[in-house]
Amino acid sequence: MQRSGRVLEIGTSNGYSAIWFADALRDTGGRLTTVEIDGERAATARRNLVRAGLARTRRTRGPRGRRARERR
């Protein structure tokens, strides 16, 4: 089994997969970067990550001025 340090998710949608990735990365001390271009979906994902206790994020600018979120 490989203990990943970084995961890139393209298309966050409602955050379901991001929650699973972030939870697994918590065990390895890794980071998740997830990108969503739809503002409403990104807001829903953020709320879901907060509810899951996985909301430590750093915001950076993604392609074409869109936001990308990175979990440390």
C-alpha cells in the first residue's frame, strides 16, 4: 500500500470524494487540492467539508481566475 502525500481532484462537485480523499490524507499528513469552476458547487462542497471536520483549506487562484482549494 502506498501512502500518498498529494492528491489532485478535478471537479469537486458537492465534495463527496474530497471528503474521502481528505480523510485518507489526514492519516498520511498529505494535502488535497480540489478544483471546481462552478461557484455554487464549490460553496456546497465547502459546507460539506466543514460538516465533516475537514475544512482546513488554503485558497489559491486556479485557471482563468477560478479558485482552487488546498487542504494542508
